[in-house]
Amino acid sequence: MSSNERGFFRNIDWVTILIYLCLCTIGWFNIHAAVYDETNRSLFDTDTNYGKQFIFIMVSLVVAMIILLLDYRFFSALAPPIYIVTVLLLILVLVIGRNVGGNQAWIPLGGGFRLQPSEFAKLATVLLLAKYLSGTNIKITDTESFFISAGIILLPMALIMLQPDTGSTLVFCSLIFVLYREGLSPYFLIIIALTATLFILSLLVSQWLLVAAIAIIGALLVFFNLRNRKFIFGLLVWIIGSLGFVLAVKPLYTNVLQDHQRARIDELLGITFDPRGAGYNVAQSKIAIGSGQLWGKGYLKGTQTKYSFVPEQSTDFIFCTVGEEWGFVGSLIVIGLYLFLLLRVIHIAERQHMAFSRIYGYGVASIIFFHVLINIAMTIGLMPVIGIPLPFISYGGSSLISFTALLFILLKLDSNRTGYTY
């Protein structure tokens, strides 16, 4: 083995790869448990979800190896065409896509396999965002740079929303953390938090009571800051914007969101209680996780899992299988692996010498963080069910391959962090 090859393998972050392999293995066995049939004990039966997942894992490992063998400059140079191709696929799926579960999000490939472009759109968006923000004289604090960055994120969001896939659309919102890391004012995060709070309050309390409260609080703040004209101007913009938003929430909530999406949010907020309808999935999910207690019921011994009480248990609700069969301890181990992975990715991002690699690394961390947080939170009833997979664990080829590519491109960039030529 040449010295260059030894250097290449030495620079690869094997700790991150080990975490990745652990999560993929955990996913494979839990998918097997979720759809286990005593008449078919083989882990490699390609007619089953776990058999197909094994194929997806093998394909993902091949993709990972190809990425590690490519020149690191490839990803920056081809970020624009990759983004364009992905956008075209998002348009194509609206024309010829297969509708599954109310979302026209899959392109049939034959043989029971399907392609979900929205999963790869996350990778393409992070690549192009990193490419643009790492350009010369580009600052996110400049108005033009901000709107171009926002456009890069909003275009795939709009196309995915047309499917309509609300869950995948919301994932792109996590990229606000990338913009924040690159210098976006923290006031934007405060505005987002206030907007979310106003949205929830608009559904829970009287619309006009909330309008009156905003008007009174705004008037008091203006009165006590009459000498600060700049502050007053910003405050008036906030008051007017908040009042308009509160008045628009109910019409938008009624006319934009689908019935099942509104029902899930109403159930979460306690507006309605329907354990046999909109709240059924979450109720069964919580029963399954709680029944695992401390150590779990054991592999392939989960009764909630075995008798299919929880719908979509190998995909969106795969964490239920972890909770029921592995218990609190097993769930804690899985969450710990994700936490370790996120901290590792942020550490890798911070040690980069090239802006493209750093920005890309934070994009990877943001996407994975959002998926893990929302997926686990919705299975235990802390978030509405929006249907996004648990990275590396949920069943699905598009999800696994796209997350693998997302992570291993970062590892490739990191392996060359001391040898950049531009």
C-alpha cells in the first residue's frame, strides 16, 4: 500500500463510520422485528422489507465507497447541476409519480422499488447552499445574498409541498441554523420562535383576544421607548406583522392543510381527543414504547409490534419497535448514538479550513438533527405526526442512500482538510 493510500485511510473519520454502521445494523434488525413472520425466518428474503433493507444497506455502502474514492473537489464543482437535476426530478414526480398515502412523492422503478426525489433534494440543497455561501464576497448579512440563499432553500420546498409532503417540506426549515452559523442575525431565530408561538396561541385562544393582547403590549412598549425611533420603527413592523399573521392563521390552517394534518395538530394541542381516529397512531405508539419498560420484551417478542397495532411501524414509527423490544435502556443507547453522531459532525465541520466544507457540515448536522428530533418526538406524542423517517434506521432505500451520501461526502471533504488547493 502506497503512502498516499495509507494517508487517505488514516484521514478518514472511522469513529463516524462506526456510528453509521451501528445505526444501519440497528435499523435492519428492528425492521425485521417490525414485520416479522414466523413462517419466514430468513433475514435475507428480498420479498420482505428487511430483505430489501439489506439490499439498500449494501447499495449504500457501495455509494459510500464511491464517494470516498472521488476527488473532493467534485462535490463543489457539480453542486449546481446536481441541484438542477434534483429540481427536475421533483417536477417529474408531480407528473408521473405514484401516489402513496396521499403523497405523490415516488417515481416507480420496477421490481417493487421506488425513487423518492425529495430525499435527495435535501442533499442537493445543502451542496448548492454551501457552494453559494462559500463564494467570494458572499455574506449572509447582505440583502441580495440572503434572498438568493433563501431561494435555494425555498424552491425545492415549494415543489415538495405540491406533492403534498408537509413533513419533508419542513425539514428544509432546519437550514436556518446553517445561515445562523454563517452570520445571520439571531433576531431571525427569535422571530421564528415568536411566529411558532403565535401560531399555537391562534389555535388555542380567541383570535380577537390575541389581537387585543398584541396591541396592548405593543402600545406599552412604544410608550416606554418614545425616544428610540429606530426601535419604535422595528417594533411597529413587528406589531403590524404579528396582527396580520394572527388574522391569517385560521383561514390558512383551514384551507391549506389537509384534513388529516389538521386532525393530528388538534389532537396534539388537546383541541380534540380522538384515540380511535387521528390520535390512534400516537396512542398505540406510546403504548408500545411504554410496554418495553426498562429492559424491553426482547428481540422479536414485542406484542404491539408482532400484531401490527402501530401502523407504518417499519418506517415512520420504527422507534416504537426499539422502545418495546429494547426498553428504556435500548432507546437511550439509540438516542445516545444519534447525539454522538451529531456532536461528531459538528466537530468535523468546525475543524474544516475551507468554507464550503464547514457550511456543508452544518447542513448535514441540521438535517439529521431535525429528522431525529421530530421523528422520536412524534412517536411519544410531543410533535404532530408529519411522516419523516428516522435516519439510517427507518425502512426505505431513498432515505438510507441519501443520508449515506449526505454523511460520506462530509467525511470525504474532511479527509482532505489539510490538503486543499483552493
